[in-house]
Amino acid sequence: MILNIPNALTLARILAVPLFLSLLVEGEYNLALVVFIAAGITDAVDGMIARLWDMRTELGAHMDPLADKLLVVSSFIALAIEGVVPRPLMIIVITRDVVILGGFLLTAALVGRSMEMAPSIWGKLTTFTQLLSVTLVLVDIARWWDVPTPALNVIFVATGAVSFVSGSHYVVRGLKWYQSAEPGPG
């Protein structure tokens, strides 16, 4: 079944991105934070349901990281435009994802089949630090809690560093896979 509960939750997360961005650019930071948190919860729940009830699908394996990337990258872009996230961090986040996606598509085109989309520990750490960065910024600008600037700066530096290391790790992993891959049919 293609549109099972986990895939429906992932689709809802994708559809929440324009709502989140609209709220953010309109200065509705409280509601934007609520939508962002709800999207994060659906991310955890869809994965848990897929694993516990064996509802994993190939569509879900592709849609889930896409939903995460849409939410995270668009958040960094919007928050950098708002001036509350450093632009160099936004550039690192975007570049990492473009390089990974470009490498994935390029190797699939060259070899005739794609790599398995399994996240590494670096990828998971990157996702965590990126989500933490966005959440803390939203909590701060929504005035739910005054996040000290030094704390935000430490999180920003950690997010940038982990994103860079993760991106480099995926490039190396992709190159190794490409060198060992046999061309697919076609």
C-alpha cells in the first residue's frame, strides 16, 4: 500500500512546509514554531510506525528524507533572510544537501542504478544539530525562552562543522561506492 499511515504523515510534513514558511515570513513566530514542532513529531512518529508495523515502502524511503530536507533547508533560508541565522551557516547547509543530492543523481545516471539511501551517524548528527539550531532560533524569536546569544553561536558553529564533516563523509562514501559499483542494465 503506497499511501499508508507513515507515508501520509510524511506527505503532511511536506505540505506543512509552505504553511510554516508563510507563518515565518509574516512574523507569526509562535504559530511557525508550533508547525515546526508538529512537523518534527510527525517525522519521529512516521518512522516509528513504519518500523513497528512493518509499513516501510520504497516511496517512504525517498519521501522521508525529501520532507526533512525541504523543511530544514527552507527554514535555514528563511531564517537567514530574517537575519537570525548566519548566512554562512545557511550556505553550508544548502551546499551540503545540493552536493549530496547531486552526487546521488550523478552516480545513479553514470552507473544505471542508485545507491542505498542509508543515513550515516554523521548524517543523523547533522539532522539533529540542524533541527536544534532552527528550534532554538524559533524558540528565541517567538519569545518562548530567551536563548543566550553565546549558546546560539556555539550551536551554529557545531551545526556548520557537523554539516561540513557529514557532507564530506557522504562524498567519500559516494566515491567509494561509485568506484566499486558495476554498471546496471541499460
